[in-house]
Amino acid sequence: MLRRLLIAAACLLLSVQLGAAQNTVKGKISIWLGYPETLEAFKLGQVEFRKKYPNVEVEILTFELREFEAKLAVSVPAGSGPDILALHDFIFPRYYEGGNLAEMPADLAKDVNDPKIIDPVFRDVLTRDGKPWGMPWWSGRNGLFYNIDHLKAAGLDGPPKTYAEVWQYAEKLTQKNEKGELTRAGISLRLTGPSGGTQKFGYFYYQLAGEQMFEPGKKPGTVRVTIAQHIDAAARVLLDHVEHLHGPKKSDDWALKHDAQGFASGAAAMFMRESWVIPFVKKNGPDIKFGVVPVPHDKAWGAFNNLEILSVNKDSKLQAAAWDFIRILQDQAIVNNVLEGSGWVPIRHDRDYGAVLAKEPRFAEMTTPPAGLTLYIEAPNVAYEEMTTRVGEVIQNAFRDASLVGNLDGAKKVMMKAHETAVKILKDNGNYSE
Amino acid sequence: MIPKSGNRFSDKIMRKENSDEAPPRGALAARYVDFRDSIKRDHLLWVVLALGPIFALFCIIRVYPILETIRLSFYRYHPTQRNRPFVGLDNYWRLLEDDSFRTALTNTLQFCVMAVIITLTLAFLVAVLLRSIEKAAPVYELLLYIPVVTPWVPASVIWKWIFDPIHGILNYGLSFLGIPKLAWLQDEHVIIYAIVLVSVWKMLGYFVVVYGVGLRNIPDELLEAAELDGATAWQRLIYIVIPMMKPIILFTVIIATIIFFNVFAPVYVLTASAQGAPAYDFKVVIGEIYQNAFVFYRMGYAGAQSVALLIFVLMLVMIQFALFRDRRGRADV
């Protein structure tokens, strides 16, 4: 009994000591965000953090995504970046390879390495030399969004389930005026913005090829290009795009409003995007009745994921406090706020999102992937932006080429050019993998 | 005794000059004389002191970045990578086989030629017309000048709405003329005209004012004499006005070429936000430099592109100087 009392007293003393130590920490933690929609969650974290660290000021700045990336690229290597690095998966390698990331505390690393908490697909992206270098926080998982009224009016019972059905449904859902001009896209395709375009083209490619166009290579940070290996699938996807942009099957047009804006305004009956679209459409198209389902499959069934990673700057003077802030961001109330407020999907399996799902059941498609759906993530590498931009330019230029309709050989040539473009850039950057 | 000329202004000057010779009185005046004498004695020192800070600032914000850009162009420089090797002329060789840069250069050249010719021709015609309504001209010049002081970004955003293929006012207006809807920013063949239109609208007022100043400096006597000799308005324009305006025209051609060759903001804004309102990815040279430097972080390669742009624009300016040289073989400025 006495022994237990002594242990309890020692624990109490230790916790008081620790609390006192946190109280004595002084300084400022700075956080920069490229996704301002998660600001509210960080502010919630800030309130909790100040309770633990009353003498540490927290500065949270938000920027436009590209501006954020540029500021990080210039400031972090110079030792003047923020303390907490909220890194997207494709910019993560820059800072790992630049030696800018602080070592992760053991308890957080243990969470990352626990497959019951974090899906290994996310762990692998940020693990180097057997150690994780950040806490994966949320992901953008794609799905097919469909307008319930448009489908009903076209006599369709439910959303398409297969790759082939997507195109058939698109043709049925397309609306034209008396002049033959499209007034509504059956499916809003990603026709511009080459880097994002490559990603969205990949949504289709994965289902036919069974893997991504750019898979992780043998060594971390390297990339294997798969287009030549799956040239038939690649050409099929390109042809399906071209044939639904020109000619009798035309289901989309450059002149229409696109993407989430197009969908929220009723200018598109279907499109594929990530979960942030749910709050976006609720806000910007309150009259639109919509549903969301996992992406339709073909021989494979995979959902694209992008990932937000929380790391600490190696040059931070308050590394322990910064990691504590990251611990706080794992709280139930905060991850709920991320899901509900921004639509990005928190990825911890050991949290209960029931409260948010009760309010918005459509998030369930994203938080609870159905059995058989593979989650995949792009191969992070330092040449990501350049490679996806240049490949996207090749593909999106081909979308405009009506002579490719029914021209399988022509489509194969285009996709081989895309393959070679990617290989050349990767080789030039030294991260090409056979 | 200062002789009076009868002209109050020249008398004042003469009094001032005369007062310079007379010894000023008092301590303050003595200091002033010392100061004046020191300026005369150490003229060079004073020039250096006066211009030194400006020159230093110019070196820091202009010369140093240019030299640093040239230096970077010989390196493979990624800001987040520790290895930044010297690559010699590799970045320049890469330019030769870069399809995107070639497309951007061709697009920029086409845009620049169209924008310079249309802007300057229109500006000249408007300036000539305004000269015939001398009293009302300042009002029109002011109206035309408003777009010049409007920043590029908001101006381009407004034009983006105007160009909207479905809801835009431009297509709506053209529909009354029976012209079918045009995808101004989405059609790869039309977008260049949309960007030219915005650029001409934006810069026209500036060149109207410049030409207006030039036209006002042509002596009326010359034009009246020609009219008395029976010269028609067209002949007066061709044989008197344009030759007299040659230095101004050379100035405007060079300035317009530099402005339009550096086009970026309108292209960036008109084609940005591609997700909701897609636009054709119209490549221009500055856009390529921006993308390589701040999206791909290929600073060295972007440096090489910048140097290539500098050389190209310099060559264009030199060609323009050569074309506008007068018969005596000197630049007519």
C-alpha cells in the first residue's frame, strides 16, 4: 500500500514538474498553411496549446497554395521557415532530402507505424531509412459526384459503377440547346491546368491499368513510369476523353463551367473530385441534390489520395512544443473540425467520426472506404510538379485534337510521348527508376 | 546699376545673377558662399555624394540581381537542394530543345507584334484626331488614360468576366451582330486576340498622351504653310507630321516592344483559376520563367531563360534603332 502511494506521489510530482517545465517555455511557434480551409482546426489547437504553454505565442499565417510553397522553398533552407511544416505529400521530399526535418518523437512515430491507426500506404510516403518524418494528418480522397436530379431526369437509377458506364452515362446526361451547343456536361472532365489534369487523367488510368502512371521506384523518392507498360490502357483512356469532347458522343466542352464550380452551378451532371467538394457544393450550390460514390472500377478499383503531413522544422527553437502542438491536432474535436469544416478526410482509424457523419452521411464514402477499394497515393518526388505539368500538357493538347477520334495508333503515340516526357524529366532530376 | 530691359522675368534673372557677384552679408550668407565655392571646387565629389546613394541602390536592386541571374544560369540551382553543381552552358543548350520555351517565344513574339502595331497605330490615329479638337482633347486623353492607371490584375479579372463564353457581355453584344459565341479564353486560336484586346485597351491611353505631346510640338506655321501650298491633309500627315514625329515614334515602338514582350499579368490572370473556368494554357516567355523558377524551382534554368529574353529584347531594340536611323546614319533621337 505504502509502495503504491509512493509511486503515485512520484508520478504526481513528475507531472507537476513537467507542467512547470512547459510553463517556463517561452517564445513563438509559427505555422504557415497553404490550405486555409483548415485554419479553424489550427485555431482550436491553438486554444488547447496555450493552456499547456501559456508563454508561447502561436502565429498562424495562411497563403495561397503556390505562394505558400514558394515561401517555404525559399525560407526553410535558409533557416527562417515556420516551426511546424504542414507539407503536402508531393513537396515533402524537398524538405526531407534537404535535411530540414526534425526527428519525430517516439510516441508519435509509434502511432504512424501502427497499421491500426495509420494506413501503411500513408506511412510509406513519409518513411525514410525506416523512420517516419512527419504525422500524416488528412487526405484528399476522390469519389464520383453525381447530380441526383439530372440522373433521375435521364431515367438512370443510380450512379455508374464501372469505367465503361461512366462514359455511357455521360452521353445520356449531356444536354444541348437547339443549336447543338452543350448546355450541360454529362461529365465535367479536367481539360486545363496540366498538373491537376495529369492527376485526374490518372483516376481513369488506374482502373484500367491496375497501377498509377507514376509509381514509387525501387529507392524512396524515385519514380517508375508505367505508361509504356500499359500503353493500351493509356490510349483507351485518352481516346475516351477525345471521343467525348468531339463528335457525336461529345459530353463536355471547354466553354462550360468546370470542376466543382460547374457541378455546383448545375452545368455538369457528374465529375470526379476529392471530399472537399461536399462542403463546397453545400455552400455554393445549396439547391443541388447530389450524391457521392467511390470511383467506378474496371479491372482494378482504386481511390486516389493526397496527403497532408505535419512535420517540425529542424531549425525550430521550440521543437518539443511544436511536436506537442501536432499531438494536440490529433484530438477528436479537432479532427472532427477538419472533416466537417474543410471536407478533407482525417486518416486516423482510432478516432470516431460518427458525430460528423450523423450530420453529413456523404462523408462516409470517404472516411470508410468499401472493401476491395485500394487506396493509392502518388509517388512523391522532387520533380513532381514539373513532371505532372509537362505530361499534362501533352495529354491536354491531345484532348483538343479531333483527328484522334477513333485513332488508336495516334492515341498510343501521344501517350508514348507522355511517357518519354516523364522519363526525361525524372532522369534529368536523378530520380528515375527502371 | 542693373539695366532694365522692360521684361519683368529677365530683369529678375539679371538681378539674381548680379546678386551672385555681390558678397552676401552675415554668417548664414558666409556659409552659403563657402558651400557654393566648395561645390565649384570639388564638383566631382559633390556629384558622387549626391548620386552615390541612388547609384548604390540601383546597383543593389538592379545590377546585382541581373549579375546574380547570369551567374545562376550556369548552375543547376534548386533552393531546397544542397547540391547545386556548376553545369556550364547546359541550361542554354537545354533552351534549344525545350518545346515549351519555343512555343512561349513564338506566342510572345506574335502577341508583341500584334499588340505593338495595333496599339501604336490606334494611338497615333486617336492623337491626330484629338489634335483637331484641341479644347476637348484633355477630357478624352483623361478617359483613355484611366485603364493605364488601373492595375493589371483587377483589369484582367474584369476582362475575364467580359470574355466568359456563356455569361460574358462581349459574346452577348456580338450576338446582335449575328456573330456566334466565341470561347475567347478557351479556344487556342482565339485567346491571343483576347489578350491583345486587353493589352491594347490597357496601354492605348499612355501612347495617345505621348503622341499628343509630340503633335503639339509640331509648329503650326509648318502645317499652315503646307496648307497654303495646296497640300492635302493626307500629304501633310505623310510629309510633315510623320517625319517630325519620327523620334517620338521610335521611342514609343521601343517602349511598347519592351512592355508587350514582358507580358505576364494579363495572361496569368486570364488563364488562371483553371478549375472552375478553364482557359487555354497560353504560354508566354515570362510565364515560362515564372513557372521554372517558382513552380519547378529550376532557378538556374529560369536564369538562362531570363538571359535569353534579355538578349532577344536587346536585339529587337537594336533592329528598331537600325530601321529608324536617318539617312545620315545616326539614330534619330
